[in-house]
Amino acid sequence: MSDAVQKFEEGLARVAAGFETTFAQCPDESSLRAAAAKLIGGSGEVTQLLKLMPQLPGDRRKELGQRANALKNAVQSAFDARLEGLARAARQAELDAPPIDPSLPGRGLARGALHPITRTIDALLDVFASIGFEVTDAPEIELADFNFTRLGFPPDHPATDMQDSFFVAGGEIGAPGVKRFEDQVLLRTHTSNAQVHEMSRRRTIPIACISAGKVFRRDDDATHSPMFHQIEGFWVDRGISFAHLKGVLTTFVKRMFGEQVPVRFRPSYFPFVEPGGELDVGCTICRPYDEPGSEAQRARTDACRVCKSTGWLEVLGCGMIHPVVFEHCGWDPKEVTGFAFGMGIDRIAMLRHNVGDIRLLYENDIRFLSQL
Ligand SMILES: [Zn+2]
């Protein structure tokens, strides 16, 4: 027998003797595939034998070749059978296992929380309630009478143009039953309607109310949203003066923003107060009041975009209630006086949480809101 024939025969015998046991001992698909590759893969043992065929003597070549191919097919069949057996066993193990897997990590329950705007509203109402204001509510869908007329806006007053409003369909002039400007129905443009409702309804003094909620205007950009929030407060009694206004609002600022935060009053115009003013507070972002005059402080304020490097933030409008408003609500302005103020809550929330774009507060992206 030639060397090549002997080598060939030994190879066939070695493979034939071992492959079934080898496959049976493979515990999973990857070890089975590795074992099969060692036999019938590109450089596997059987493949190597087949490459020796040209060296075999011609009279033995056909027979040995047939045996080698038969062995290759047997290895392939054994591999296929074992692969199927493994898959069946895995499936059966799944079916036999308990229906739940207590070793899996649990899904966490997300805890709900109040929206930053709601938290700001609560904080503001708390401060004013602690000063002595009663918390009240007013409609979001309102008659022009309560939103404009009784506050001293005549129908052609430029302020009614200035506040480009959302009128309710069927509630505009010309609709059935809507003849006068006052009868129109709109989404309130400010929370000052709370003042009109309370002053029209109540007949005893003192009246000190605070009211917060949604208001609506045709605005939409980074610092304006068509829906936003305001808080409105007023105090009516005999002998109320601008000194009371300053005292209450200064107390509010100290309680809301901190004792050290300074305030300043500037004259301004609103149709329903006389005189009217705006209240500024020291910028709570760059805090120019912390180390006044220091080099580092000046640099911080110069770089502050929130107060535009002025060191001050406008937070609210205020003033003494106009005599016309008293008359429209059934009070004699010679007997009682009062002050009123209003502010945007969203701006206060933006300041509290250092948020640059108002729309972020309304997109309800929990990944953003949960950081505030
Ligand atoms: Zn600043």
C-alpha cells in the first residue's frame, strides 16, 4: 500500500471513529459549529483529505474518493441532527421554565411631580397668603366687559389693539345676541378680570385678593407663548396709599427672592391704574448686590444676558386703582382707595430655574422638566 493510501485510510478511520461522540458532547450551538468546522470546514480534516486525492494511485482513487465523500455527508448529517436537537432542547427548557423570571431586574415606577409652573404659582400664592391676601379664582373665558370695559379700556382704546386677543367663535360682534363691545366673548388677556369680579361682587371692605392662572394673547417666540400665566393682586380699603403698595410688594420680593435682593419702583402706564409703576428686583442671576462695586461682580453683570447687563429684572406692574375702575364696579372712589399689581409667572419660573426659552416649559419633555 502506498504511503498516500495509508495516510488517507488512517484519516478516514480517525474521523469516522470520533465525530459522533464529539458532536454529542457539544453543549451548545457555538461549540458544535466549531467542532464541525474542524472536520468539514475550509481547512477541516476531511477537506484536507480530499485535497490529497490527486496523489492517490489511479486504481484506488475512485473508491477512496467515494468513501471520503460519504464520510463528509455523514458528518454533515450528524451536525444537522445535533443542531436541531440543541434548538429543540433549548425551546423545551423555555417551555418547562416557570412562566415568569424573577431574576430579571424590575421596571422602576416613575414618580409624578408638580410642573415647575405649578410649583411657582404655589410659592407665589403662599407668600401673598402669608401677607394676608385671600386666594380667589376667575374665568378664563370672559366677557369683554370684565376683561376690558370695567378696567377702563373704552372699545377704541389703543390698549385693546395692543392686546391682540383670541375671540371665541360666535362671541364676536355680529354673532347672534352680541351687539355691544362689552358682550363679546374672548379668552382673557390678563388675570385683572379677577379684580373686576371680586370688586363687583363684594360690598364690604377691606378686600384683599390674589388670583393666578392662564391668560392668552397672540404672541409666539422664545420669550412669549400664546398661553402663559399671570398672578394678580389688589387691596381695597379706606385710606390705602402708595406707601401700602410699596410695603406689600417690597415684603413680597424679600420673601420670594431673599432679604438681600433690592427693589426699585419706576413710573409706567397701565390703563387701569393711576399712578402706575413697574417694580424691578436686583438680578438674581448675576447678583450685583452680593459684593457691590467689586471687579468680579462687575464682570459677572457685564456678561449677564438675563438682565442684559443692567443688574435689574422687571418683574411686575403695579399702581393705584383708577377711580373709573371703582365706579365701574360700584364703589365710590372718594370713599375707598386701593392698589393692584400683576406679574408674569412664567418669567418668575424661568428666573427660578434659569431657563432661557419659555416654550421649553410647555413641551412637556419629562427629560427636561425632571431637571428643574
Ligand atoms: Zn444679571
